[in-house]
Amino acid sequence: MLGWVLLFSVGVRGYSDQTFRAAVYEHAPLPPNRTIVVTRQEALDYMRKNLEVYKTATEEAHGQNVDIIVFPEDGITYNGHTRKSVRPYLEYIPDPKQEQWNPCEVPDRYSNTEVQYTLSCLAKNNSLWIVANMGDYQPCQADDTVCPADGHYQFNTDVVYDSNGTLIAKYHKINLFFEFMFDPSTSKEAVSFETPFGTFGVFTCFDILFRNPVVVLMKEKEVSNIVFPTAWMDTPPFFAAIQFHSAVAAGFGINFLAANMHNPQYRFQGSGIYSPDGAVAYYYNNSVKGQEEGGKLLVSELKILRNNALSHNSPMYSSKKYNGTQAMGDGVFHADTFGDNFNYILLTESSGKARVCHNELCCKATYTSRDNFTEMFALGAFDGLHTKEGTFYIQVCTILRCKTLEKSSCGQGSRVSNTYFTQLALSGTFKTPYTFPEILLHGENVFDLAPSTTWSYNAGSMEAKNGFEQPLLSFSLFSRDYDNDLRLTSSCGNPKLTIFTQCLCLLSLLFSVLS
């Protein structure tokens, strides 16, 4: 069964004083041979197949008067390489802050830059901005005391070309996720760029969970738009791609352009164009029938935003601190939820109020279901350091469907539901304003998002006065407390990682190579 596609757009030509046209492309690359080190020509032959797809998508976007298009992480090179096997796919990318370069007009300035030439010409020939992800090869300077053993750096890199084909920005991914083939950014620089239709920040996949670059871009550079190449694996109940990315847009009050890789066999799917009011367009196709069927171009009109809404949302603060067992509510039980030990309380009546606490966080809910419960739903709370596949401090309030009728299943992330709610409200005593409202509904064997007209969010509180026309999977407030993060990096290969996490990294690499 193909996933659902929601797309709303208004026919306009290019950007005006109020709007611009945005596109994201979910790309389904075929995996190259990653078990051997290929030649540069063999690597180019593979990458050109993906770039031909990019060409078709860009030309289609041009035909729809698009101003900026975003392509996914690993869309040109694929993932799962070793450090040696990825080398022929990399190109030297100059620093656009140090020199101006248009690869389409001056292709011979640097050797082995065929990918950059192609991307630049696609931007120039179609008169639109392009954001793409590729690998950057940077030789070490003579005085570099921490140079990698092979004498150069390899970076997971986003490149930005303006509508003339000029390289405007490049961003080295700061927070790597099981990426042995790459080095984390040495500068740790959050990157933004200016367009005629607003200021944009750029970051990649796992970066979305960390203060740098996210909060740096929001507070210091005051960006109002994010371009987000990603290779995102769905991980419910809180990290399905369309669920979390739309929540970040709403929580920060920004436009968020998320382009994901399409490989449903390994849970890579879900792209979207999101605004402060919710999803404008998104694509969720969980079919594993033929990779070539999975590519999808989304195009939408967005309002031009001149600032983000971070300063307008002040969090609710708890007037009383709780120690994890005090004043939690009757019937509290625990369930593992993506590695975190949540406190839960069952919703037993078809309508009512519920409250549960964990550490300093208390969550309150009111709800009404259309019928008596035949499935298990619970209200959950967690306030603590998340340590599975990354280390970061979170506070979460959630109403979710348990996977089975066993309490222990409540954190396992159900993918099906038959329960309709006609009213929902959820609030929490969050410490920070970095709170993201998540709603995940059940479509026909796929995830769906709620129309923006059906719910509202303000300062740690979310409400759906009339419920939803589809069954509910989860209704959550996910908050990041950056100040309580441990001073650890989540990148694989870091000596501070636990043995358990290092094993996870190795298993992940083996899995991706075999896939």
C-alpha cells in the first residue's frame, strides 16, 4: 500500500514580498558497491545516475516556478561506506567565505569537481537555489596537530548554490550519527545564508537534536527558515520523520524544508515542507515495492518570515518540584520508551482527566474518545538524560497508544490504531521554551499528520478542541533542555562513548554495508 501524500499550494510565480516557492525531493538512490574501493571514474558513473534524477526533479521544479529546492543527505553518494570506500566519491569544496566560485562558469578552477559543476549548472540553468548533500575532501594544513592518520579530513557536507550557480555556503555536519567515514566539523560553525526571500540556516539530520547548530541559528543568527537534508530512520513514538520535523517547525515558528532519503525497507522515508502552523506538504510512502517508485517532488508556497517565534513563546514553569515518586498520581507504572524509563498512567474511561509526573516534570491531560477503549492508551512523562543512540536531556509529555494490551508495550511505538478522539488537551511544566508539539495519526497502514486547523500550541500546552478524523497514535510535547546536556559528543568513534554505544555503532555500520 502506497503512503499518503498531502500537498497544498497556491499558483504563484516565484517569490514576492510575502511568499516564495519551495521544493523538497525525496530521492531513492540505488546502493553502490561499498565493499570495495572503486576508482574515481566508477564513483562518478554511480553519482551521475543520482544527478540525472536531480536534473529531472530540478527541471520539474523550475516548471513550477520554484525558488529553492532541497535534496536529501547521502542522496548522491549513498550511506554505509567505510572511510576508504567513500574517498573516490569526495570532492574538494572551497570555502565560499574565502572566494567566490561558480563551478558552472569556471569548471576548471579545481580538478575532480564534476558533482559541483553539475549542481551549479542545475541551479544556473533553472534559475533557482539548490541545497544538496555530498562529501568534502580537505587536506590537512602543515601545522595541524590533530590531522587524521590518512592526511586529510572527510566531511559530510551540505552545499548551497544561488540561482546563478554560485557557491554561496557550505556546512560541515557537526553531530555525526554512526558515520565512521566522516570527521565531525572541525570549526563547529553554524551556517546561514541570505536569499531575496529570507534568511536560511542549514544543518543535517542528527544535528536537529543539539544546541549547536540549532539554537545558535535561532537565537544568534535569527534565521526564519531551515533547509534540512537528511537520511532519517523512522523511530516512533517520538521520532517518525514527518512527526518530529513538523513539530520542530511549529515549536520554533519557522519554515522547515526537510528532504529525506527514500528506502522504506530500512525505515528511511518521510519528507515535508513545514511552516509555523504545521505541515504545508508532506510525503509518506512506506512501500518497499521498487526503489524507483519512491522518488517524490513536493512544491509549496510559503510565507516569507523575517524572524522566528522563539522569543514569543515563554515556557510554563513548575511551582513545585517532584522527586519522581511524589504526587505522581494513582496507578503509575513504568515502561521503557526508546531507552527511557517513562512514568505512565492508563486512560481507562472514555472521557476524563489524567496527571502523571516524573522528576520535575508534571503532565496533565483532558481527553474524550469517540467510543469506549478497546485499545490501551496511556499518559506518560519523562524528565531526564536520554542516552540511547545519543546523549541529550529531554522532557516529554505524551498520550499514546500502547502496542498491545500489556502495560510494558506502552513505549514501543505502535504503528496502528482504531481509536478516535473528539477532544484532547495536554500541558507540562517544562523548563525551557524549546518544546515541540507532535501529533501522529494512523492512515491506511502509514503515518499521517493532523491538519493545522485541527490543533493549536502555545507555551507548553497543546489542544485539539474537536479531535481528529483519523485514529490517534500519539499526541506529545517533546522538549529539549540543552543546559542539562552532559558535555559529551554523540559521534561514533569518540573515546567518551560507552562500550555499549560503540557496539551499536559497529553493528549499525555492519548492517548498512550488508544492506
